[in-house]
Amino acid sequence: MLGSGYQRGILASIPAVVASDLVATASGWPSPLEAPAEWLMEWTPLPIASYLLLHASALAHPAALLGALALLMLIGGGAGSLAVPVRYAPAHALLAVLFFTGGDAALFGTRTGESLFILATVYFLSVLGLGIRIPRAEGRRDFLLRSAAVVGGAAVLLALSAARPMVEAVAGRRLFRFRPPPGLPITGLSDPVTSVGNFYVMDKVLDFPVAGTREWRLAVNGQVARPQTLDLPSLLSLPAHHRYITLECVDNPVGGQLMGNALWTGVTVRDLMRRAGAAGTHVVFESADNYAESLPLSVIKRLNPLIAYGMNGETLSRAHGYPARLVVPGLYGFKSVKWLTSIHVAADEAPGEWAEHGWNEMPQIQTTARIDVARRRGASILLAGVALAGVRGVRAVEVRVNGGPWRAARLGPALSAASWVQWTAVLRRRGRCRVEARAVDGAGHVQSGLDHGAYPSGASGWDSVSL
């Protein structure tokens, strides 16, 4: 049986976290669950994290919330197990503030005073919870009451998360009339352009940052001759560029769904660098969620990334980086920083957050062909899918059955060298079989058949389907 002090601490932590989350929601502060949830996600073993991302992506957000709640309940239980008299709670609250100010950054990576205050409140109310009376009986009624307290608190937190304040109505506002180009008429085949609602979302944050058009600013500073600060109207007034670019998550396995193609609208980073008179060698892009990635100026000149504020003819949604984000063609998605707040030109290389965990600092998208459709039509097999080769373009897609000779597939129209292309093929084959697909990039390099996981430079291998 758990000690009564530990039980009191656990039970007290639930209203403490709920109350803290209410204060955070009303004040526009980060959720008290965000820091421990990010910590849990960061320390989840890569194979487990990849499996959850691919097979339970819809449950990832509530699972992270509940995991963070469980962690804070353990902290509350630890506070309760100290068995400190209630009259000493104010002194322990002061100690809690000092602990979380110095220790929370080390434990959870929190970098905001608001979250430190909220977590200190959790500790404080847990200590006060020592006054909660825990019945000695261990009957079914007591078990149900305590379970109801935990489940009820979790339900309230999930409801608060769903009700987090949304950005102004300008998010998702139409910029111009956009009609997606037609693609190959095959049921089940990915469209040439992915709709905003179907475009993959992969982030380390629990709550997307909220930024309104009035207060948002983008600073361009560092090793520049003319530092600048742009608001959203100023950014929209600059010459706009419209480009079809496919983004892919570095965690995407061979044949995975973590990629999408869109028409992005924005300002080129090269134009901003010319306006500011950049004189450094690297550019650091910082976001509202304390995330940062860097690119050498030489790569910026070659790839010509966008500071995008539009997606498929509309302003960005919160999930996709409103008001502005970086879109880097040819590199995996973690380089395309969302919710931009600063562009800093530096004299030296600044490794990004993922590179510090061993991922490739300059991760070029691997050439890949994905099978979306594989079904029989009489004595034939209809195959269809999409192929991508970063900024190299796709020259060809080839398919084969049971390890036989490769056959050329028919390609759909290419929207750009940086976007995916549809493909289709019909093979004559009866009985059980295994079909494979591979792509050839614009330089004539054939997609690697070596099976390799995502870490550290993206997955490789040929997609296959058994019929």
C-alpha cells in the first residue's frame, strides 16, 4: 500500500495541474504540461517514438498530455511523501520556486518563466494537499473515488487543450484563388497537391504557438549592414514567389505517409539577405517555440528557400506555422522552421537542435518511390504512387514483380523539380506476387535498394507490396 502522504500528494497534484492549466489558458502562457511532455517525447527511444508517430499519430497529442500528467503526479507524490506539516507549506513553496528555477531547465528544458511559475504552483499545492484526508479503508468505494479524481482531472486537461485559444480569423484566410492542377485519374492515388487538412504535421510542441497579426514581428539581425524588423503587412508587401515544394519528415519510413506537396507563397530568404546586407556565413532561424535551425549562406543561395506565409492560396494555419515559416526545398522537414520570429546572420556555424542529437546537419531528401495503389484488374496489376527526389527532380520510376526485370512506369506532369510526381504502371501477372518500385532522379541516379532506417539521414530502400 502506498503511504498516505504519497497518496495525498498525488491527489493534490491533480487539481494543482488543472488550476495551473486554467491560469495558463486564460493568460496565454504555455501549458504546465508542455515542458514535461516535450521531455518525455525527447527521451522516448527512437524505435518506440517512430512506431507511435506512424501508427498512432492521432493519439500522440493526448498521449503526451496524459504522460506529462502522470509525471507531475509522481512529483506531487514525492512532495506528499515528505510528510511536511501544512504550516510549513509557504516555506516549501519558496524552495519549490528556487528548485524549478534552477532545476526545471535541466529536467524538462523549460525556458519560460511562466512554466517555471506554473510547475512551482503544482509543488506548492501538492504540499498543501497534505491536509487532504485519506480514508484508512481500502474498499471499492475509495478506489473508485480516487480513480474518478484521476480520470476526471485528465478529462478536464484534455478538454482545456482542445479549447486552447485559436489565432485570429486571418489564419486560413484566402490570399488568392487557387485551383489544384489535375492529376492521374486513379482512385487511391495521392493528389498532385496535398490539401492543408491532409498535410502531415510533426512537431515537438504540445500546443502550437499563438501569434496575432498585430503583435507578430520578424527580426532580421546579426551580421547584417541593415537590421530590419518586419510585421506581417510589411512581409506581404515584398515581392511574392509561388513554388510547388514537397516536404518530408526525416522520420518517414520507406512507403510512409509523412510527406506532402503544396503551393507555398512567400518571400525568398535570398531577397531578405540582400535587403539586409548579410555579411556572415550562416543564417539561424528561430521560432516562437524556442526551436532553431541554421543554414549556410551557400546553401541558401543554391536552394533558395522561402519565408512562406501562404499555403495553397491561403494564409498558413497554426499547425503549419502561422504567420510565417521557413520552407527549404530538398532538405527534410525539420530544417523548415515554423512560427518564425528571428533570422540571425552569424559569422560561424550554429548546429541545429536535431544535429545535437546525432541527426545529419544537412539532411538531403532521399530519392524515393511510394506505392499508393496496388490492385488486380483481371490478369493485370494496377500500380500507382508518387516519387520524390528532393530538388533533383524525377526522371523515371520503375517497377518489377517477384524480383524480375524492371519496367518503366508512366509519369504524371511534374509541377516542379522540388515536388513529387505521380506515376502509374500496369503489369500482367496472376497468382501471388510481390511488386516493388524505385525512382531515378534527374541526374540519372537510381534509388538505393539498401534498407536503412530513418536515423540519421532519412530512410532508404524500395517500397514493396504483396498481392
